Amino acid sequence: MAGCASWQATGVSSVETAIPQDSVQVELDLPASDQDGLRAARWYLLRANEALAFGRYEQARQDLDEAFKVMAGLEDDAMPESTRALRETLSAAIESTYFKLLPHLEHFSADSPLILLLEGLSKEQLEDLPQDATPLVRIHQLRQHCDIPIDANAKVAASIHFFQTRGRETYTTWLKRAGRYRSMILEILKEEGVPQDLFYIAMIESGFKPRAYSRAHAVGLWQFIESTGKLEGLSKNHWIDERRDPIKSTRAAARHLKKLHQKLRDWRLAAAAYNAGSGRVRRAIEKAGSRNFWNLQLPRETTNYVPLFMAATIISKAPELFGFDKIEPEPPLSYAEVKLTNPVRLKAAARCSRTSYEELRDLNPELRRIITPPRASGAYPLRIPPGQSQAFLACYNKLPESEKLAWHYYYVQRNDSVWSIAREFGVSSALIIEANSLKNPDRIRQGQRLYIPSLADFDGRSISAKDHVVKSGDTLSDIALQHGISLAQLRSWNRLDSDIIHPGKTLKVQAARPRPKAAKHPAHSGKDRPLHTVQTGETLWGIGNRFAVNVEKLKRWNQLSGSLIRPGQQLIVGPPNLDEDSLYIVADGDTLYSIARKFGLQVEELARQNKIGISSTLLSGMTLKIKPLN
């Protein structure tokens, strides 16, 4: 794994006959999808432990493979810290159980993680083989067809034997999958000027699964951890993880391996450093006083990793010589690209591509969301099945606007909710939840940045575009204040990720806004209520502070659906005069309790005045009598 610290296997303890107790509880207050995934993985773990205790080893293996698969599908950075800690605990328990199972397994599965294969390999018996022994003779014969150094020794022979026996199913599946990526990887390796047989690093790292994930948080065909991927130019953000992209990650791996070789001047050592890190290999060289890989004291995982890589390479040159049947490889990766100027839902894109949602995801494994990412400039290149470009574009141009999305950034303010933000931007809560993959919409926090999708064209909206050219000394805060808008709005309209701006840049300072709708039932007129005329540079927040009124009340009193106000506009900035009976029109989200509190009444009194029960459901538009208490 690129840049990963080596893991040490826990000791293999004897299997007790009693059914194991559940030592991993999943009772935290987690988002539902995290709970579902963690609970499913725990369920497989418990079932595997039970099968292991009763000697049903194949069943235990299948359940542990399922547990690994579930855990790989969970996204770390979408989890709160407590959930990540629980995930680590559960992952360690699954791995530990697999180590207990290893002595009882006749063979590994196609998707067994590398750490388990390396541990299984450590159980292989090393024999002192004479130089004319068949395994060594075959290595000598075939290594002349390799462009990396292959050593004919007992460790490599034991690794070959492992693939011929317990790892046979694993290696057979890997050879099949190799067909999908072979031509692409070999072409990139050639372009980068590194040996073609480094192809087999990807084979043992991931088994050619772009979505492979390890407990060390390594991802993709080449199993990059995030820090090493970043050093090699692979991006990871809310929308994409380029470590999962076969093409981008292959180029990054080729360059990373080339750098390791330049430092260590030996491909054996470069492969060892890819697994354990170059620093650890250099320290081992200094300690041993030798550059011979076989003389170095490295973690057991690494000492098994390099001969396994050599074995995978040698067998591939003539699989039939090692007892493998003729294997039909998967067809090569093939696709067309279309440039998307607007984000689109992947399910809609799949329909336009005349393919399944799953196949489209397989072609675009870097995508982390169910929507293509917004692009500050240019267009996003989406991969679709070959030969479908024209059909896709024809279909795409006919998609309803609800499937094509434009974007704003919005920074969550105090007392915001997904519902209030959705109302502010005129979109549905569900769309915001979907765009941001919010696993618990009730837990957004102040300062959190949300992507706000909006339809490419809003019916019933008027456009009043206005630009501001940045001058020397301007700041975003000054510009927002000058034009009577909030800093969050200014960032959103101009898709700004930071507060840094440069003189000469043109900023939008007024966005599309809904045409005001006449209120059918105004709750109160401005008569006998304090009014304020909006001045240039004022915002709702500033006016609210001045008159000690929160923004939500100002919006409600003035029938505002958003925060945009204009110079000269008159706003009600105080509550109604309640010397006499008044009427109140119920708004969305109102409850009897919130209305009573608003007017300084007890909820029982308000219910009595209107002859309703305190648990009555209030409908939007309902009229309530409000009578002040003496």
C-alpha cells in the first residue's frame, strides 16, 4: 500500500467451542446509514464467530468477506469522530477473527484483503530447494521474460505454491480481472518509463478492484493513502476521490514507483518501499549495512509482499505451467467521454447513456456522490459506454431542468435548518440532503459549507443582475455591506471558496430572486407597528440587531421568502399592538406553543381563546384570535 505503515498480525489464538459474546456494540447515536452499515458488518462478524466456534469454516469465511465488503462501502470523512472510532474497532475485530480462521482455511476467496493473503503466505513451509528443483528451474526459465528482477529462491517458490493451492481461486479471479485494465496500465507504465511488470503491483494490492479499501485507509487499484495520493497529484474532495480512478491513479503510481526507484536504485527495494514506506526501507538498509532486500529486517508483511509480487509476475508469464486452466480475461476497459457543463444526477445520465446506473458508476469510480460535481470552470468529463455519445447528448438536451443543476455555496448560520435554507433558496430539502449526502439532516452545524443545488432556470423568477468590479483595498465584507447583501450570499453567487479577491475581478452582487407574491391573508398590517426604511448597505441581520428582532421574525412579519432587501423598502420591525383582539395567520412550521410564546401567552390560554385543544394540529393559513392578558 502506497505510503502505508505496515500492520502486524495479531496472534492466532485457539478457537473456543463456546459461542463468542458480542464485544462490539453499535449503540451510538449515529446517522441511519452509518448505523445500518456498521450493524450489518457486526451481524456478519457475530455469525462468523459462531460458525468458527462450531467448525463451519467456509461459512465463517463467507461472512467475514461480506463484513469486509460492507465496511469498504462506508465513507470515512462523512462520519463523525465517534463513528470513525467505532468503525476502527469493528474493522480490527473482523480482521482479528479472520486471523483466527486462517489455519482452518483450505483456500482464500477472490476478494480476500492483501493483509490476509500475506498472513496466509507466512504459514507456507520454506524448504531448502536444490538449484535443479522444478520450482526454481521454472523461475529461471521465465524470469528472462520479466523486466523486473525476479529471484529464484525458497521464498518466491513458497509464494508460487501459495497461489497454486490456498490462493488458487484468488489468483484465477485476478487474472480474469486483469484483462479489463491491462492495456491501459501497460500503456501508462510505458509512457512513464517504468517496467511493464509493475502491473502486478496493482494485482496484489487490490485484485484490480477500483473501490478496494483497506483498514489503513488505502483506496483504489494502487491502494494509495490520502497523503501519498495528494503528493502524486490525486485529488480528494466532497465530490471525487481520484485514487479510485484507474487511469489517474495508475499514472500517479507509476510516478511514485519511479521516484522510489530513483531513491533506492533497486526495483525490489522500490516495491518494498511502496508497501512499507521509503523511510522504513532506508533505515533497514542502514541497520543491515546491505542493500540486498533478502538481508533486511523489515515487517513480516513487507518480507512477504515482495516475493508475492514476484510470484504473481512469474505465474502470469505461463499460467498453464503452474496448473492454471486457460483463463478468459474480462474485455478491456472501453468508454467515451462527454463534457457536462451542468451537474446531473447519475441515474438520469445512465438513462441517457443507455446503460445501468451500476455500470455508469463502474466507469466513473472516482465519483463519490450520486450527482456529477459542479465545475467552477470548464466542464466535467463523464465516462459513458462507447458509441453512446450522440444518443447521450440528444437525451441530455431533453432532460427536464430538475435533472440539471446549478450550484451555490452556503455557509450555515446560527439557527439554520435544512428546511429554512431550502426555503431561502427556493429548492426542496430533499435536494439539499441529496447533494450534500447528509446522513442526518438535523445535524448541520454553524459554519458548515453546503452545496445548494438550484434549477438551471427558475420559473417565476426575475433577474436583476448587477456587477461589482473589485478595486484595490476592497474586501468581501465591504462589498457585501455596500450592496446590502450578506457575505454568504456574495460567496454563493460567485462560487468563492475563500475571501481572497484581486483588483479587477468582476463579482455578481445581486442574484435571481423570486417575484414577490401577494399575501392572501396578511397576518398584520403595518398600521400601529414600527416601520423602518431600508438604507443602502443594510442587511436583514443588521436591521434585526438594531431593533432586537431575529431575522426569522422580520421575514415572517414582512412576508419575505429570502434575505434579499432593497434600499427604500419599508419593513415592519416590531410586534403588533395588542391592546385589542388581533388575528394571526398560521405560517408553515408554526405550533400552538411557538405562537403563544411569540405573544407572551400561556399555550393553555391561547388554546382556550380559540376553543381548541393544546395538541391540535395547526394548518398553514388558519386564523387564530390573539387576545392580550390584562
